[in-house]
Amino acid sequence: MSHIALVTLVVRDYDEALSFYTGALGFELVEDTDRGDGSRWVVVRPRGGEGTGLLLARAKDEAQEASVGAQTGGRVGFFLHTEDFAGDHARMLAAGVRFLEEPRHEVYGSVAVFEDLYGNRWDLLQPA
């Protein structure tokens, strides 16, 4: 085993999730395949990245719908690394991304917590 290829993120709607991740966050669409049963296989990842992608999976029932936005129990569950913290932070703010704090400069790097469109918490992080 060499790496984790995908992490599933349960979403309310494929298209609204795609709009946020490709628009506001600047991710690239890797795959969007109709599965023939009303579901789709939708994968996004940071532009130019070769690493782990997100499988955007539409909630199928009430239990899955209840988990949308709370998949990590309110903790930061996703860590988005950048080589241009100030530039990406400014671009994301302009795109309407909601940051929960002002940028911090810690021993390990520059960081700010933001929420995706469903309330999942992410770190935007430029490692030191």
C-alpha cells in the first residue's frame, strides 16, 4: 500500500458541492461519472495535486443526510496544504469562503480554519 487514494465526503447535492470545491477552493474535477442508478462517481482534488482526492457522495438516506457537515464531530477534519498562504487565503475570502479565525503563525506554519459549504472544518496550512 502506498497512499490513501480517496476520502469520501457526504454532500447534499453533487452540483452545489462541485461548485464550491472547484469554484471557491479551486480544486480540479478529476471524474464525474453517472452510475446509472441516479448516483454519480464525483472526484475532486487540489489543482495540480497528485495526492488524495475527495469522493463527493450524495447522502442516500436520513442517517447520511444527518452527517452532512458533521462528519468529524465539529473538529477540523481536513488539512489543505498551500505554498502561498497569503495568496490562497485572499483568493478564498474573495470567493466567499467562511474563515472562522484570523490567520495564525505558529511554530509549525501559517494556518487558518475555514468551513466548507456544509460546515465541515478545514485547516488552510502552509507548513513552516
